[in-house]
Amino acid sequence: MKRTRMVCMGYLLVAAAMGVNAQTNELYNLLFNEPAQKLADLKRQDAELLAPVSFSESAALYDKAVDEFRKGREVAQVRKRLSEMEERVKKTELTLWNGKTLLKETLKAREDALAAMASEVNAGEFNKAEAGLKEAGAAVESGDTNKARQRAAEATARYRDAELNAIKISAIGPARDALAAAAKTEADRMAPKTFASAKALLTLAEETLNSNRYAVAEATSKAEQAGYEARHAMQLSRFLKDKKRSSEDIALYYEEAMTAVSKALGFTAAFDTALVKPTQNIIATIKSLKEERSSLLQDVKELNAEINRRQQEYAEAEKQYRKQITALQAKADDQQQAFQQKQADLQDELQRKQLELEAKKKREAKIAKVREMFSPAEASVLLDGNRMILRLLGLSFPVGKSIIQPEYFSLLAKVERAMREYPDSRVIIEGHTDNVGEERFNERLSSWRADAVRSYLLANAAASADKLEAIGYGESRPVANNETSEGRRMNRRIDIVITIQ
């Protein structure tokens, strides 16, 4: 048992003591951690007692595998040994289960004995019971059920005896020691009545445990009384054995004690009527003091109740006060937060308005700048939402043609300057005609003229091709009456539409 216990204690520590390198240590852990844990679990379940043979074999195979590993044997050989151990472990687990079922009563007796500290205070009897349980476990392993039951019954009885003796030692041991000490002072001869009372109380304590070993509180109470009477008898024995004291000395000794008590209670004891009168006076005085004490205790109780009531009222008032403070603080916080939010909103609105105003000023300044570029005869600068329309009144084409005459290059140069004020904007060049002539031709003509303007602007790098578009609308979008020559002249036009922000 000692060897197996030592093996189990060291299952998870062997690798550290082997002095192997990290790689070997990792392999060791991989091979042995799980088997070591299984052996440790079996030990915790008392496999040493309930399945002693198979558990011992499992431990021996584990030891052998460890030894082979340390000697550098092939890993396959070590695994084979551990596989054999695994088979023994399975057998141990099965036997353990059978043992727990068959030896259930014995295991309960063992548990009770351990709870009573029998393994420490009554080790001899407990160890005999352990040996019996181990024999019963071995019988379970071998399949000898009758022998297992017989050994289990014997072990159960020993566990119960060990438990009872441990309980007695714990509960009445001090009283036994006190009675033995009193006997050494001849208390049984000098104070036979008191000594006999101590013995009787000790006997009652033992009988209490014999009839119900778990009536420990009752037995302990009787044992404590027995111990007191034993010490009392010992004191009387020592007092009475003093041969220098006469009978009168003994009587005066107790009168002196009663005189001291009487003096403490506030009166003088008189012994001319023996001890009767002083005893009555002492009893009456003590009774009066107890009544007075009871009255004072009642007053204290009432005062404490009043204090508790006041404290509760104070606590409730403080609670309500704190609640109000919390509510007011929360309200103030909410108002502060709302004010700050409102202030922030106003600040944001002001900033937004300022930005809008600045943007509007810049926008209007640009528009004004563009207007100043053109004379009334050259172009009208119109606004339609976010669209700026440069209506090129001063640009005209030969009848039925889309050729830009050199005389208009200066006007288109101004268009270029206007477009550069909006470098990121999309520009649409719209071509328009009057209603003279065939409608489809007018539409193509307007498109050719718009394309001509676009080509000119692209050639002079006024804008990139992807932002410059030409569209011909023909006669579909007149701005004046086509019935008059002036109206037709106004309808024959190029509009430069610039998207502005």
C-alpha cells in the first residue's frame, strides 16, 4: 500500500525530476498525463481498498512504462505498456463499481468512522477494519461473493466499533480522566457520595452512546456533569484529608464563605440558628436582585426598542431626503444637459447660417463677376435655381451653317473666363433655332452649332470633355414669338448652361 501511495502522489511530478529536455518533456506529458490522472482518480475513489489487485497491477504497469521511457525504449513499446495498463484500469473501474454496490454498507460505516476521527483517535481498530475492507475488495475481484460479504460484515463491525470508541473518547474521555484523577486522591473514600454521583453520570453518558451513538450532545452534557462531580469529589477529598482541621474548623470554613456572600449582598449573616436563616436571607436577596435585574432588563429592552424606532425613523427620513436630493440633482442635470444641447444647437445653427451666408456671398460675387464680363449686347446672364444660363445674344451664325466667325472669338473667350469661375461644374451647350424651315433640319442645325461651340471651347482648354456636353433643341424651346423677326432673332441662340452651387 505504501509503495502504491507513493507512486500515486508522484504521477504528475516525474517529468520535472527526470531532467529531460523540452521536447522529451512534451512527449512525456503527451504519453503519461492522462494515464496518471486516471490512476489518481481511481485512488480518490478508494480503488486501493475496493479493487486492490487490479489497481496494484495498473500502478505497476504505469511504473514500468515510465521506467522504459526513462531508459529510452521505443515509444511503441511504451505505448504498448500503457495500453496494457488501460486494460487493467478498465477492470479496476468495473471492480470498483461492483465493490461500491456490494460493499455499500461497509463504505457507509467507513465514512462514519472517518467523520468521527476514528483513524486518528482509534487508529488500531480502524486499520484492522481497513484491512478487512481490502480483503473484501479482493474477494469481489476474484468473484468470491460469499467471502466478500463475510469480510465486509467483519469490516463493518470493526468500523462501527472504531466509530463508537472514537465518539466515546471525544465525548466522555475528559470525564473518564477526571474520575481517574479523583480516584487517585481517594475521593471514593473521602467523598463517596459525590464520587458515586460522578460515576453514575458517566455511566449514563456511556449508556446514551451505546443506545444511540449519534446522541453526542446529550452524552456530552452528562459527561460534563460527571467531570464536574469528579473534580468536586477530588476537591472535597483534598479538603477533608487535611488532618489539622477539626469538625468545628470545617463548619466555620463554610460559615466564612456564607458570611462573605451575605456581606456582598448587603446584610450580616447570623448562624445562631445554624445555616437556615442566612440561607433564606441569601435566597430572598438573590430573588429580589433577579426581579430588579429583570425589571431593568425590561427597561433596557423598551429603551432599545425606542432607539431602534427612532433610528428607523431617522433612516427613513434620511432615505427620503437622499431620494429628493437625487431627484433634484437628476432634474438639474437634465436641465443643464438640455441647456447645453440647446446652446450647442444654436451654435451649430449660427455656424451653418454663417457658412450659408458666406457661400451665398461668394456665389453672388461670382455671378456679379460673370455679369460684368458681358455687355448687354453680348449676353444675358440668367439664373434658374442652381443653373446659370449665359444667353449669347451677340453670337450668330450664317444662315443654315454652323461655322463660328472670327469676330465672335472674343465673346467665346469671355465664356471661357466665366466657365473658369466654376472649374468643377458641368456645362451644357444648348443650340436653338427659330421655326423657319423643316423641323428636323432645325434640330440638326442647332446640334451642329452647339457642337461647334463645344469644339472651340475644348480646343481652348476651357473645360474637360467629360464635363462639357452639347445638345441641339432645334425650335422646341423658343424664348420669344416666332411671328416677328425680332422674336425669331432671339430664338436663334446659343445658351451656355453652367451648374453652380
